[in-house]
Amino acid sequence: MSRDRLQLDPIACDAHRLCAELLPERIGLDDWGYPLLADGGELPAELVAHARRAAAACPTLALRLRRRPAAREDRRSTTAQQQ
């Protein structure tokens, strides 16, 4: 798994449907053509390039590819959960 994950700004989205065409493995469409992100988890490494392409193709920039914080942040959250 990569540390990358997709994020969608539903207010900015105009339902152009390009993202779903470019990344059908992770993006479905609702009845009105707006994207629905599958499971919201991290992307498998083999889909990162496709996700980048889908985010770049979004005419309204509503789809973004975000990288999860580095291991230092992971240790903080693990420590907080243990307390």
C-alpha cells in the first residue's frame, strides 16, 4: 500500500465524470453522476499513477491526491491510542 489517498471536495465538483472514467477501481458514480470514493483508504501502489491522472484531469480541481503524514505522525497517533 502507498501512503496516498484520494480526497473529494463535493462542493467544487460539477459531475464531469472524468475521474470515474480514469479510475473506475476506486471511483463510482451516484444517480446524478457525482463521484463516490470507494472505501476512502489508502491506494494500492499500482493505482497511484492512475489516481494522479484522474486528479489532474478534474476540471474543477475537486479531486485531490493527498499523502498521509510521515512515520513521525504515525508514532504520535499510536502513542495517543495506547494511553
